[in-house]
Amino acid sequence: MFNNSYEARPFRIYDAEQPNLPTKLFGGKASGIRSWDEENVKYPVALSWQKALFGEYWVPEELQMGKDIEQYQTLTEAEKLVYQYTTGALNWLDSMASDVVTYLFMTTSDPSFRTLLTIIASFETTHNVSYEHMTSTVLGAAEKDRAFQEVRKLPLLQKRNDFIIGKLDKMITGLTGYLIEKRMTGKEEMSDELLQTLYEGLLAYQILEGLYFSGGFVYFHSLARDNKMIESNNMINLIKADENQHSEIFGLIIQILMAENPQLNTKANMQYSLDFVREAVELEKEWTAWLYKDIDTLSIKEYHDYVEYLANLICRNAGLQEPFPGNGEIKSKWIVNYGSKKQTEGAIAPKADFLQGNAINYKHSDGKDDFDL
């Protein structure tokens, strides 16, 4: 039998004694009712993000991968191995991402952001399906399973991922205790210690979204620049567009957290963020220097410059000081050209047939299409 005691149900979906307008993003009070009238939304930017997230909806199985099955056989052995390791590493991160976001959804006291986190979690699950669809189609199920298991044993990748997993685990443990105490005592406020743990966990999640995800996509852009595995790159660019949105939203969450809790806005935390992001960058450089050592389509120096740019970008999104002032702009413009869902003006597009072009420009109807019946 299920335990239906009051203490055993830490997540409360509705509180009749509280207003619809939340008092804080975390550790506040709210009824739990979603009301999308602006007077009941503490941060109206959530309205815009809710629409923007839904505007990116897509279905992995609708993208064709047939040509990549043939092209994969023409890759060098090193290129094949990196394709396997990179998709496996991305799938590993996405598997964690959907769970972390779901936990934050359960913890936030702002109903509008609870909705945003629900949508983000669903997209992270879609990305998991995407990597499975892409690799099972191109590699075959058996080789995909082997690669996805093998990637978890790579020492440098384990070292990189453990750096953020520790912070994420600590955040989830702290939030679990908070939810249970809240249910037992009715106490809404978070302690300063928990808020600090939350800040550090959110920064680690920004590294996952904005650095390790976004960095991992570049290998596929480099293959597309060499007119290889274009369909895989199309899939990656759809995922990348989502992850860029998620990184911006989590940067906003960090900004709100610090604005609502000024005790977090200290010189010590500013230095902590700089040191943490810089160490994350060094771990990414160490991992990819080994990963890309035999790859001709991608310069390790170019990639490492791009990683520093990404680190600056996620800090900028979060309102934090940029750790690499010399890398404020993208130096390798081809990453933009081959890493965009929609080709920008002047971009050098890879050779593509009609279906490939449709995948790059995947979009929904606005309901104004005319049909002759």
C-alpha cells in the first residue's frame, strides 16, 4: 500500500491559503494555480519564454537519416569513434538534465517558472530520444548500445562530468530536505546555507547546458563543414536551438535568485563563480584535447577558444563577471554558419537536398496556410 501520511508527501500541488501571485522564485509562497494574467505573474518575462519554448517544438522521428547511414561508412576510424563518444556523452548529460530540471520544478514556488521548467524537462527527454534515433539509425542498435556504455568509462569524461555532478547531487539532497521539512512544519523560507547550495547547483547546471552541451555540438558542425553527416548536424542544430533557450532561462533564474536574496551577491560568490567556471573550462579542454587529437575537421585551438567564449556567454546570461575577457566574440564564424537551425545571411550552406533543407528550417505552421480542397 502507498503511504499517504502527511509527512510522506513533500511536494504540495495546491495551497488554498496562499495567493496566486508568488512572493519569491524559491522559498516563497503561492497557491500553485497557474494564472497567465500579468497581474498574477511576478516576472512577466516568463510569459514570453513560455511562448518561445513551445515555438521550438519538434519531433525527432520526422528527420530523415538515410544519407548519413551511407556517409558514416566513409568516415575515418577516428571520426567514427568521436561520433560515437560525442553522442554518448551528450546522451549522458541529457539523461541527468531532465531529472535535475524536474526536481527544480518541484521546488520552485513560482507557478509560471514551474511551467517553464516542465516544458524544458520535456525537451530534454526529446533530446534523449533524438540521440537514440540518430545513433540507432546510423550505427545500428548493437553498436550504439556498446558506444553508450563505453563512453561512461572514459577517465577524462568521468572527471569532467563528476565536477558538476557533485554540485548537482548536493543541490538535490538539500532541496529534498527542504521539501520534507516544508511539508512537516509549513516553513516556506530557505536557509542561507540551502540558498548557497542552490546557487552553486544552478551554476553547475549552467555549465552542463551552456558549456558541455553547446561545446559538444561543434564536432557535428565541423563534419558538416566538410560536407559529412549533414543530417546528423541538422538534428544537432534543432537540439542546440533548444539548449540555447534553456541556458538563457537558467541564467535568468540565477539573476532572480541573487536579486531576491542579496546575501548571495557577495565578492566571495563572484570569485567562486569565476574559479568554478574556469576550472570547468580547463576540464573541457583536457577532455577534448584527447578526444579530437586525430580529427582533421576541427582544430583543437579553435575549439578551446570557442569554449572560453561559451563560458563568457553563460556568465553574461547569469549576470556574472566574464572569466575570459579576451574571448567576448566568436572567433570561428563557421561555427555559427554550420551551427544554426536557420541559415544566416551570407552563410556558406552545406550541399543539401530538399529534405535536408526542410530539416534545417523546421518550423510550425502559423495557421494561415491556404489549402485547395
